Amino acid sequence: MPVQPYIEAISAALWEEMERDKEVFLLGEDIGVYGGAFKVTKGFLEKFGEERVIDTVLAEAAIIGAATGAAIVGMRPVAEMQFADFVTCGFNQLVNNTASIHYRWGLPVPMVVRLPSGGNIHGGPFHSRNPEAWFFHQPGLKLVAPSTPYDAKGLLKAAIRDPDPVLFFEYKYLYRRIKGEVPSEDYVVPIGKADVKRKGNDATIITYGPTVHVALDAAQDIAGSDEYDVEVLDLRSLMPFDKEAILQSVKRTNKVLILHEDTLTGGIGGEIAAFINENAFEYLDAPVRRLGACDTPVPYAPTLETEFLPGKDKVLKNLKELLEY
Amino acid sequence: MATIEVIMPQMGESIAEGTIVKWHKKVGDPVKKDETLLEISTDKVDSEIPSPSKGILKKILVNENETVEVHTVIAHIESEGDGEAVKEPEKDATAESAEPQPSEEKTEPAPVTEKSSPEQEKPKDRFFSPLVLNIARKESVSMGELENVPGTGAGGRVTKKDILKYIEDKKAGKTEEKPVEAFAAPHVEVSRGGVEVVQMDAMRKKIAEHMVQSVKTSPHVSSVTEADMSRIFTFREKHKNAFEKREGFKLTYTPFMVDAVVKALKKYPLMNASIDGDKILMKKFINIGVAVALENGLIVPVIKHADEKNLTGLARAVQDLAVRARNKKLVPDEVQGGTFTITNPGIFGNLWGTPIISQPQLAILGVGVIKKRPVVIDDMIAIKPMVYISMSYDHRLIDGALGGMFLQTVVRNLENFDDKQSI
């Protein structure tokens, strides 16, 4: 299997889907001539033409609104937010319109919004957000957040083929840092299925996106120094999230740390913790712990950003306390 | 009108639950404040619980023979005034306060709570995670066992690994067998007729549990000796009438026995100790338990600091505890903390017995009937009031030599009783 960086897996998914299905088209800011802010769509305009690779105005409400309109007439738009942070400008379209159409009219809305998310790139408060929790709370949207090239390609294909609006959170920090094997033949990663990225028996870290790698790192460290065996469960899909996989893991390891790069309070971790509490209380050998970023805007200064993010040291500290509880 | 909640009182620091023995009032009955409302039994004593308030017994929430945790609401009383209940201070029946209590009322009224009052704090037991409790339930590990599983988690918490290891060890026979349930008696086939099934009451269950546990804990060994009670016999004959007139109760032999034992314990303090794992706990106080037979069982009230009392003081203490034991007026503190026990198989005319140790003590001394017998003294036969004294003791710590010497010291203390003293 060829080894590809995360970003190329995303490009490949788009490319293959556009080749496979003529209804698939892209729209976003600077995605055509410029090839996208991160070059995800470099070469797409030349290959697929300006009707299928549309450079839009700087107006997220317009991008999402246009995509929604196209989707309800049967096309399969993939809209790009240049940075996930800017989705706020299209918030009304997404939560009031897009998310409710199926419930109101019974129509499928087969569209994807790509959201380059996350920090660790010294982007400051406007270019580093993890906005998934806002949409997690909005019924009618599906949310996926891959951590590996394999999952990114498979989930993007699944998202494009899905009849519902899917928010595809992709991580700028992982774009070129994370490489992995990606099949060249067609495949999808089903939405709603988590993946055990590391097997373990002593505790489970439930996480998604960039912190999957932080968790794997920490688990590796702790296995070496303390001979604890920590499982890492990558949710991959946030909505719907894989309840079965969570329960299976919790019932086996009995201790849970929920980890996400998004700020802690009101984050998805709270919902996962509540779910575990309600459904696996008798399997818990320790209180469910959560770790997220500090409850502040993302700081610009690199040292502050490091302190802000839930890095390996913080994960190790939490894990140790959990394991020794 | 206000609804007063009657709650299961906590009759002692370590007591977590109580059993309702009997409701003295029916639903709809009027009750006076401090009138006996019900009788409860805890693992220490039976107690009568007075009504916390005047009013009508509206609802009984816990029926007779049911066991509930302390602080559980067991009944509702509708009070006529609505202020009284609120004013009633909540009391802990056994709060370790130094306040003197009126001697005629050792049982406190049941604490009351208004419905809106915040939940009372539960006693702080060892914490077990939901998982550990779940595993314990599935593997039939009792709470009693669980309390003793060594914990390696934070603050000594029992972790999943700890309980799994305990269960594994138990299956492999490495762990001490779980205490035999007192009721794991052979199943009695009732369908054949001729057998009446009678439910044990709470006290009987407690006694059964304790006896089984004691025999399992301590390898009992017994020695028997005899003592010439002439001096005490004469002394008692001489003083008993005056004593009864003055004190209002009969002078028995028990205080003399307690006195002789206390003096012997001072000489052999190891007899007054107890065992904690591989450690010996030497006690600097001497608290003598005196077994009292009740209509439906027995109870062992404790004379605290018996070494600080003279003969009259001991006689009063024995009398007070025995009377209150029969009237169910003992508080749990009075049946705890014994360091040595005296029992009296002689009371029914028997010569001697082999009693079972009251844990965690090390020995129990049984006094037989005092009877005139021919004895040989200097090759002559004399008639003496004699008594057989038996003692069962824990051979883990007390060997025959110590047990024997101790017993002989008791005999000497009895036989050389100072009959010039006053009482």
C-alpha cells in the first residue's frame, strides 16, 4: 500500500469522488486558481474545470447556502471553509437551514463542509479553533474527525456519498506531519464507527483528531515506564459516535480518560462522559476523567499555545492519576 | 400540621443498619412524645425507640423484621403543632459527648428530620467503585469480605486488580475461607410435615454469626479448676442483708468474681490483650464483660474500667447493666469494648462449661454453681462451698502455661479474699 501524507489522502478522496460521480463539485475561497490555502485542491481546476471547482466570494454564508441549495436539487457539493474558525459566518445557514431540511421537507441534503481545524500551528485565535462542539449539539448534522490518512480518505468518501450534511473536520497540524498507508483502490470508512488505534487493558483514552497521536504517544511512554497497557479508542465519527465501541472498551478496561483538543467546558467529552456514566456505571473502577484545552481563546504566543493545548505531559499526568486511582 | 419523619437512629459509631423488631403503635394510633414507638435491633443491642414527637402515626414505611440502613425514614408522624418538630434538635444517640446523660433515660428519642431537610451524611465507610461492587456481587464476595480486601489504589482503595486477585486467591485456596454463614445449616425439608419453620429473630442471628465467627477465628482451648469459696461465702452471708437494705438489690457472687479476675488480669496483662493480624494489642484498661441471659438470647454488657471500682462499685455496675440489659435499655457503647468476659453456666445449676470467646478478646471465664462438697484438707475431709471455674482461651496467643497460671491466680484471689474489708 502506498504511504501518503494526511493532506494527500484528502485530495485523493476528492479527486476520486469527482471522477466517480459527476454530481460531486467543489466550492470555496481560493480553491481553484490558487489551489486552496493549503493546496488540497491544487490541480483540480485544470482537471475538472471551473463549473466543478468554484472560487467563491469571501462569504461563508453564501458558500454554505449555495451548497445547501445544490444538495437539495440532487448535487453533491463539497464546500471548503478556508479555516474552520470562519464557519461561524455560515452558522445560521448550517444550523437553521441545512441541518433541519430533512426534518422539515423530508429531503436528503448530500453535502460536505470541510473544516481545516485545530491549533499547534501558531495560528492564533482566528485560525486554530476546534468548533465541533457547536455542531455536535445541533441535531441533523453528521460530524467526522479523522486522525490518519487512511481514515481521512475513507471518511471523506463516505461523507460525500452520505445523504445527510456532513461536517468533515480535518487537521492542519496533521496535514503533512502524519503519513500512513492508504489503499489506491476504492474504499470507505463507515460513518459512526470508532477504531481501536491501540489495544490495552488498564485504561481507555477516548479521543479523536490530532489528540489521537498525543494519546498514542503517551500510551507508548507509559507502557515503557510503568508497564501499564492503555487502550486508545479513536472515535473518528463524533455524530453519531460509536456507543457500542465505547461500551465495549470501558467494560474491559474500566477506567476512562476522554481527551480532545477543543476547550474542555461544554466540549464533546462531557457528553461522552455522561453516556458512559448512564450506561456503564457498574463497570467503572474510577471516575471518568476529561482532558481538553484550557477554557480560553487559542493564544498566539507559541509558549502559551503549548501550555493551552492538552499535550503529552498533561495526558501522562492524567493517565497516571487514573491508573493509580 | 406537619409531617415528621421518623428515621432509623444510628445507635453507635460503627452501626450501619438496624432491624425493626416490633412496632408498638399501629397506623392511626396517637402517640405521645417520648412514648415507645418501636423496638429496633442493631448488631449490638435491642433498643426501644421513643417517639420524636406528639401526633398520629400516619405511615409505617418499614415493617417488622425488615433491616434498613441507619437514617432511613421508617415512619411518618403527623404532628398537631407544626413548630415542635422543627425545634427538635437532631441527636446522635451515641455521640461521644462528655455530657452527662440523665441516668434514667439512656435511649435518646429517634432523631427527626423535616421532609425538606437535606439528607443526613452517611457514615464514612470504605469506598468501593461501582465496578468493584459489581464484581463482588457476581463473585459472591460479601461486604464483610470486601472490607478486608487489601487495596493498592489511591488511599488504599480496592482496585479492580485487587478484587480480581482476591477472588483468584480465594479460588486457589490461598485466601482465608470466607466466614461460614451462620445460616448455611443443612436445608430442612419442610414438606414432610412435623416441622415448623421459625424465623430467627435479629438477636439470634447475631449470636449465631458471632459464635461461628469466634470459633473460626480462635483455636479454643479450655482449662478447668476449682476454688474454695469459704471466705467469700461467709463474707456474703454476713453482709448480704445490710447490703440489700442499703443498695436495694441483692449481693451476688458476680462482683467477687469480677474483682478476682481483674486482679489476675493486672498480673497477667497478656490475658487482657487482643490480636490484630500479626500484632498483639496490649490494652491499658480492663473492661469486663458479664454475660446476661435474656428471655430469647443473651447479651454481654461491659463494666468499663472495672479495675477502678471497689467491690460495691462492681456490684452496682453489674446490677445496673443486668437490669438494663433485661429491659432493653442498654446503649451500644455498653456492649462494646470488653477486654475479658465472665459467664455463668452455674446459674442453671451446672458444674462447669466451655464457653466461646467473645471476639476480639482472648479468653472467657465460666463460673459453675457454688456447691458444698467434701474436700480433703490435710488428710481430713471437710465440707466447703466449692466452685468449678473453667476458662476457654485463644491458643494463638495464650498457651496452657499462661492460661493455667492465670486461672490459679484467680483461684488464689478468691480463696484469699480479704474478708476484713467493708462493703
